[in-house]
Amino acid sequence: MGFDDDDDVKKRNDFNDDVDVNYDEDDDNDNEYDMTGLPRPFVICGPEGYRKDVLMKMLIKDLGAQIFGTVLLHTTRQPLEDEKDVVHFHFTDVETIEKGIKEGKFIEYCKVLGDYYGTGF
């Protein structure tokens, strides 16, 4: 899916015109959506095997952990032999992750080959 022209981009961005989000620290706009000083997400994604972990390690090394951090996924699969809880994943059970999903504690989640994976708050 791509954008055909500038009008197409404008149409696709119109959905949030009523929300005034402020990222400018010099702006005196005092609205409820002021994001000044808050971290901004930077998402690195790609298929398995594309070495996203190497890119992330390079960014953290070159620019500092204060700028870039990582999020650990939650999963219901069993850890591999060399994986540790809260190092590689948050390993959990189906009941716990389904409860978290119902309570809105996940930004995103999916079920792959019978196991849940998700990004929690």
C-alpha cells in the first residue's frame, strides 16, 4: 500500500485533525495532549532473521541507552534452552496473558502456532 499523491496522504491523515498534539518545547500551547518532554516511540520492525537486534544494539551503543531502549515481548511459549525470563522475553501462561489482553494491558498481541506474543505496558 502506497500513497498516490499528496492529496492521498492528506486524506489518510485527516482522521486526527481534531487532536492538537504538541511536540515543540518552545510552544506555549497548554493543551491536554502536550507531549513535550515525553519519550517518542521509534519502532524497528521486520521479519525474523533481519537482525533487528543488531541494529538496536548499534543504536544504543552509538547514541546511548538514554535515547534508545527496548521492549520485551510477553509470550506463552516455553523458553528455549539459552533464554532467560525478563532477559529475552517475559515468559507467562495463557491465563495471565488473556487476562491482560481483556484488561487492555497490551499495545498489541497475536497468537502464533498456539502461543501468544504481545507488547505490554
